[in-house]
Amino acid sequence: MEKVIIDFLGYIAATITTIAFLPQIIKTVKSKSAKDVSMGMFVLFTTGVFLWIVYGILTSTYPVLIANAVIFCLALTQIILKIKYDRKEGKNK
């Protein structure tokens, strides 16, 4: 397959997997609660995404690099929201 087609496939996959995070973040912000979000899963996931970023840099694989950089920011946002709302819920008890 031509490199252009392969890169296009990578960018499409990257877009879909990146967009997949938005519903969870939107739900968390709207409900002002992250009690059903697993902190352990997000920390492990974010660590893995960071390693994909390093891989993308080292291999100059731009679809991997760009997608994972955006996903890293979204996952980090979810972790911050989890900490913020868990603290608020703890104070309200």
C-alpha cells in the first residue's frame, strides 16, 4: 500500500480513538461527578499513551504522535476532573 494511504488510515484511526474520549469528559463536566471513573485505569492508560508519544517521536510516526498527544491531554483532563470532583464529593459527605 502507498504510504499516503497508510498515513490516511492512521489519521482516521487516530481521529476516531481521540474523539472517543470526549463523551466521558463531557459527561463528567455536566454531572460534576467522576465517581464511576476508575483512577487506576486512567493513570495506567495515560502512562501507556505517554509511551506511545515517545514511540511516535522516535519513529517519526506522525499519526501515532499527534493522536496520542491529543489523547494524553484529554486523559489528563479526565484525571484532573476526577481528582477535583472526588475532593468535592468527599467534602460534601
